[in-house]
Amino acid sequence: MTTSIVTLSMARRFNASDKAVYEAWTNPELMKKWLFTQEDTNQVAKNALRVGGSWEIVDRREGVDYRALGEYLELKPPHKLMFSFKMPQFNDLEDRVTVWISMVQNSCEMAFVQEIVVPHEEGWTEEDIKKTGEEYSSQSKEGWSMMFENLKQLVEKE
């Protein structure tokens, strides 16, 4: 299968510590409150927090299970994490996500990059590839924006 990669970059600032934001990304009890899911629809949130360890979230919406999973590629608490990401019910392609977390004065800045693998259909033109990459990026940005709003509410509560 031919693929290309489109890069989605986002940034957010939180009135929280870098440790609180990092923990929200890595503690299953916190992950289930915002990451790919909402607490009331979450079925599974688990991980083995080590390089090479796996993570998984299963969210049930309208009777359908949506499963997101991957492997931790790099962990540097509380400043950086990198992991693979895939949703096997859609395809076997694996994206890569990198999150940088740093304190800036009294707030926390989070930089997020997702390298999205875009599958191509036979006979696609450069224009088809570009258009599909933009659609994948736009859909991912919309989803992450909602999740980051939930993350903000979670980490700023304390």
C-alpha cells in the first residue's frame, strides 16, 4: 500500500504544572477522563508505562467500541512522550505522536505533533493525495481540539 505522511502540529497552554499534564497523558485513571474518550463512555484505559510498553483505550459510543492503542517510543517525564497510535477497526496504519511539555512562567505549555499516515488509492494524482492529507489532518485536529479542551478542564481543576 502506498502512503504519505501529513504532519499536524498544535499547541496549548494550561494553568497547571508540567507534572500534572504529563500525568494526565500517562496515568490510566486520568487518561480515561479525556484521551480519545469521555469517562462515562470509557470501557478500558490501561498502559504499561515504559519504552516498548503498550497503551490502550476503548470507548463505547452508541453500541460501537472504538479502540485506540499503541506503544510508548520515548518517555522523559515530565517533559516529553512519544508513542505510536492506531485504531485497528479503521486500518492497520500507525501514526506517531510526540508531546513536549514545559513550564513557561506560571503555566504549562504543551506542543503536540502527530505524523499521520495517509493511505493512497491506486491511480491517485498529487492533488488527490494533497486533498486527502488535508482531510485527515483536519479531522484529527478537530478531534484533538475537543480532547485538549477536556484535558484543560482536568488539569486546571486542581
